[in-house]
Amino acid sequence: MMKHTIAVLVNDQPGVLQRVSGLFGRRGFNIESITVGQSEEAGLSRMVIVTLGDQNTLEQIEKQLYKLIDVIKVVDLGSKPMVARELALIKVKSEPAERPEIMGVVETFRASVVDIGSTSMLVQVVGETTKIDAMIELLKPYGIKELSRTGVTAMIRGNA
């Protein structure tokens, strides 16, 4: 099973996200992450979907997506060089004595502390999914109180 990153340009209409995610559910395709936001063109939104499957599964997903009325364009981002990023907010337990150690982890990952409470720190990290996974693993021993991830967003590199 391979990870596939797909960009889907859709009309910005109520219910489009539900129809796209419903298509995946009905067909038995899992969505690992999905992000949706405005695109460069007024009235259109861009969805970036990460899913697992073989090449045949990817082709089926593309064909099924094009059957939806509001889908304008489907692009397999993984077939070309791409930039993919995710954002995570991690609230970690931090007594004052542990803060220098936690700050060492934060600095190593080029992350930032965006809030400090009396017994916790809120860390923001941006990068590839593997970077975020690694940082979470290093922060687990301190005690993760809360975690929120955006899901992957991506674009093809260069002039394409």
C-alpha cells in the first residue's frame, strides 16, 4: 500500500465536502487526511486528500471523483515533485524544571512555543508529516495533554 496525495479543484458549494468524503466511504477508500480551503480562483476550493492504496485504487478514485458534478480537476500530486506541509499544535505538560529540555526539542525541530501556562506549553510545528510524527514521539515522555493536526496540504514544485 502506497500513500497518495491528490489535489481536487471543486466548486465552492455547500455539500461538496460531504459528497467527496461520502464517495470515499461508499467505495471503501480510507482518507488519511483531508484539507480544504480557497483556491487562487474565486468560486473554487482546493481539497488535498491523502489516501492509501495501490495504483489501481488511485485510478478508481480519480474516475469516481470526476463523476461528481462539482469536481473540476483532479491531480495526483505524488506523481510529480511536490511540497507537502502539515501544522500541529501540541500542548505538552511542562513544569518549570522541564522547560529547558522541552525547549531543546522545540528548537531542534525549528518549531515555536506559542503559549506558556503554569504547567503546560503550547508548541506549534510546521513541516512534513514525518517531522511532526517524530516531534510528537519526543514530546510523549513529558505528557501530551492535547494535540491538533491540520492534515497535509501540498503543491507541485516549480513552474507547473
